[in-house]
Amino acid sequence: MKKGFIFDLDGVIVDTAKYHFLAWKKLANDIGIDFTETQNEQLKGVSRVRSLEKILSWGNKTIPEDEFMELMAKKNNDYLSYIAKMDESEILPDVPKVLNYLKKEDQPISLGSASKNARQILKKVNLISDFNAIVDGNDVSKAKPDPEVFLNAAKSLEMIPQNCIVFEDSLAGVQAANNANMISIGIGDKDVLKEADYVFSDFTEISIVFLKELIEK
Ligand code: B16
Ligand code: MG
């Protein structure tokens, strides 16, 4: 049987949250707003626009539209300078083990990410050819927990949602997968991701036997 396997990017395939943190922190501090790692956690899976809106509201700041656009561009340029230095060593543990097994079993694989930089990142870490479809922040109008990104990924793979499995590190992403009627697999903290059908700390905890069962279910 074929299943559609959909992977989030940031926090699932690579740990780019640390680069988002550095870039948002610099930007926030430059405009006189404090920015902590706890706040960064709340931006996981959240779009660039919504992230800046949240940071401004935490700092009780309102700014004109043109300045908002300038700040977004500034943050992204800074973020891209970190991305430029990425290579295969930044792929999270055992991600290749899982991708290689799914490819060997001829299972369709898609990306389902909120990031507009997804293709660039996949190219930098040399994984772009592992994906049969890529759905990212450029292809959606509604943010997770809306299921749009994952439903688009299912469509691209020509799979029905009920036969798709989503790997996600953010609560909003797990909720998006559940809202899409897909099997949700949380990657990260069990307390944060308790709404997921399964939760693993990382891919080293995911066995080939488990993947085989998902395919055969
Ligand atoms: P960009 P994911 C999300 O990616 C990140 O988790 C989130 O922190 C980021 O703000 C968002 O992408 C947009 O990213 O600025 O590169 O378009 O986790 O959905 O893969
Ligand atoms: Mg993520």
C-alpha cells in the first residue's frame, strides 16, 4: 500500500529555529524590544508576517506598513546569511534513515512547511531530490493550524488525506495535520505535542518496524 509522507521543515528536517532566533532577536533588540528563547518557541511554525506582529505586540509597539515591510526584509536577509552557510551536517539525526527507507519502499514524500525559504534550505542540505512534491510558505494563504499546507501536499502527491502521515515539531502543525484528518507524528516534547497521534523526541526513536506498520495500516 502507498501512503503520503509529509514532512515539516524547520525543527523536523533541520534545526533552523536557532537561526530564526538569532535573526528575530537582533531585529527586536534593534527596535528596543526584548526577545527570549521562550518567545522564540511560540514562533515555531508561525509565518514571517505573524511572527513580526507577535514580536511588536510583545513590545507594545505599532509601526507603519512600510516600516513593517522593511523590518521583515531585514530579518529575512539576516536569516539568509545563516542559511548560506548550511550544509548536510545540519540535517537532524536519522532523517536520512527515514527518507531512504520510504524511498526504497516507493512511498510518495512531500514537504509541508510555512517557510518561504524552504527550497533554498533543502538545496543547501542536499535533500531536495528526495521530495516528490514541495509545498511551502509561497503556496499557501492560511497558516497552520489551518490544514491548507498539508491538504495541498496530499493533492500534489495524489493521495487522500486519510492516507497521509505528517511529521511536525510545532503544536500548530500537529493541529493542522489533525484538522486535515491525517495521522500526526509529533517530533519533540511530549507535553507540548500531546495532541499528536504519536510523539517521538527525534527520528532516532522511529524504527523501520514502525514505518512499515504505518505503510501497511
Ligand atoms: P520564513 P516550518 C516555519 O517553518 C518556522 O517554524 C517559523 O519559525 C518561520 O517563521 C516560518 O517557517 C516562516 O519562515 O521566514 O523562512 O518564510 O516549521 O513550517 O517548516
Ligand atoms: Mg517546524
